[in-house]
Amino acid sequence: MAYLNENFLKLKAGYLFPEIARRVKAFVDQSGGSVDGLIRCGIGDVTEPLPSVVREAMHKAVDEMGKRETFRGYGPEQGYEFLRSAIAEGDYRSRGIQISPDEIFVSDGSKCDTANFLDILGGTNRIAMMDPVYPVYVDTNVMNGNAGDAGVDGRFGNLVYLNCNPENGFCPELPKEKVDVIYLCYPNNPTGTVASRSQLERWVSYARGCGAIILFDAAYAAYVSDSDVPRSIFEIDGARECAVEFQSFSKNGGFTGTRCAFTVVPKSLEFTTRAGERHSVSALWSRRQSTKFNGVSYIIQRAAESLYTTDGRRQVAELIEHYMGNAAILCDGARKAGLTVFGGTNAPYIWVRNPDGISSWTVFDRILHEARVVVTPGVGFGLQGEGYFRISAFNSRANAEEVAERLQRMIW
Ligand SMILES: *Cc1c(COP(=O)(O)O)cnc(C)c1O
């Protein structure tokens, strides 16, 4: 008999997006098989086509792969030097942050990197995560056996939940107890809010004080427009001693289907054995990657590199301007509908408070049935998300405008 990993059975049934899909399908079926003008603002996937620089870089790389002299087989597991250098220079050194190419690990996605990182962490860590939260962090810890059992409220017994709400500006207070691993995501999915420099400084100082590691997800870094809002945890002094950073080309370059991302692991970052012996995190991550991963396709790495050229930067800026233009329209529409709105200025998500006393799924159903718009119920991201819904700005301009109007036409 083959036995299964019983941790998988602890995952909460009815993961958020399948439940949304089920409700949308039921509505469509009940409407006779199609709903005129149904607009999806639910899943955080980009909608606009790949920039031309990216397509040109891919075509060129495909041609190189077609000639014996320039054909490439297995590449370095950590990523090609050309891309790691472009990242270190373009995202860090040019902005005064000391990150070298050999601290960059190229991968096929931040979702996988955040999950895979658990391979090199021990099993007895106290793990803290924000609530509401990107569900991947919770579920991967459940699968690994780090989370314990779920209570009646759905929270896992061994996780430390860091509440994020309007009172703390959606940046959690430091935990009262000592934790070892802290997930932070800024700009934040789902709330669309950011952390200030002083808030991140407090977290870095906390982590250094107790030897904790911060897993910093900066997938939306490119959406930051305020110059005083940090785009990287490494803008904070001391972060090289306590943090890793996950970045992705999914949301800036439109690579959700193309797949390329990277993780920054500073050489100076260490963790310890139970006996107190210190080891390099970078060495373990490198070992993990070279054993379980064979790198990202050459063609895709050339495509990612093109985002750092002058034309690439301009085209990324245009994509972001498009989505953030949508965000402004959606924020405005929701406000005019009388709702309280958070986020949406440095991130492509709008976090909207429900009218008093109405639950997330009730509001989800009402927006679906009355406005024919699919949003994401806040409670799907954690207990603290109850009473909110998320609108994604990843859409066409026409759809964003239409959603903004329909929200105003609803009787709230
Ligand atoms: C979209 C997203 C990512 C990116 O994931 P990929 O696997 O690189 O596509 C990472 N973190 C968060 C919070 C996201 O929303």
C-alpha cells in the first residue's frame, strides 16, 4: 500500500477560486447558459499582450536555438549570467542597493519559489503570516506539516496570524511572541496597500533581533509610484542579514503564462541548526535548486532580459500605466457608489469594505447577480478579509469603466 502525505488532507476544502468558479457557473447555468456582459475582476491574472521587445527577444532566441553554433541545452540552474546581471543592475545597483548577480536565482515563478523555499527551512519554526494573505503561503505550509490542524475558525493552530486592517494601515504590528519565519508581501495582494519605510525598518529590526528570516514577496514592486515607498526589502539597512526577496516578471512584463521570476538570497544571510551552527542560506538554496530544478528556458530568459532595455522599460511602464489607470477608475467608481476603498494607488488591487454587516460571500453573490461582475470575496484570503472584497485592475480599460459604472448603479 502506498501511503499519502496526510498533511494534504488538512487543507481547507473548497479553495477560494474553485468556489468562485462554481458560483459563477451556477449563475451562468441558471441564466440559460450565458450571461450577457459578464466581467471577471476576480483572479489576479494580467490581460494585456506581451510587449513587443519581449516577442522580438523570443523570436531571436528561437532562431539561435535552431543553429548548431548557438543552440543551448541545459543552462545554469541559477539562471544565465546575462539575466542575473541585468536584474542585479536594473532592479538593485542602479537604485543604490548592493545586490550582486550571484545573489539572484532565476526561476519559473514566485509561487513555486515561495513554496519551494520551505524545503530548506526546518520543521520546528514558528511561522507568521499576514491575514488577509496570498493563500499559497498558508497552503504550502499545511502541505509541509508546518501549520498544524485547522480550528473551527479555519485558522491553523501552529501558524501565527498577523492581522492587517485599516487601524494598522494593513501593515501588521510585531508579534507578541517570538517567531522564526515571517511572510510579508508588499505591495500587497490582496489589499493593494503598501508598507512604509519605517514599517519595514521595524520588521527588519525585529527579525535581526530574534534571528528570524523575512520572506519578502515583491511581485508587485513595479507598481509602486510613490517615491518614498520601498520597492524592495533590501532598501532597508540590515535586510541583507535577515531577508530573502521574491520577484516575478508575471505582473510587470505580463509573464503569467510565459513564466519567469527570481529570488534574491543575500550571501550574508545565515540560519542555524538546532545545535546553533550557522549555515549560509544561499548555499542551501543553491543546492536545492541544482538538485530539483533544471533552470528556465533560454528563450524565456532572453525575453525577461529584454524588459531591462530602454524599450523594455518603456513598454513595462506603459503596461503598468494601463493597469493603474484602471485601478484609479475602479477606486473612483467604488467611492462614488458610497463604499470605503483601500489600496489601488501603488498596486493593481482595490480592497473594498462591504456595507456594514454584510458578509463577503453575500456581497460576492450580489455583485455577481446584480452587476454581472466577478470579484473576490475577502474572506477567501483569511478571517481578517471577512467584510471586504477585492477588485482586480487587470482588465481592459472598457471593462474597468463598465465595472465602475455598474458598481454605482447597484443599490448598496
Ligand atoms: C502573482 C503573484 C506572484 C507571482 O507568481 P508567479 O508564480 O511568478 O506567476 C507572487 N506573489 C503574489 C502575491 C502574487 O499575487
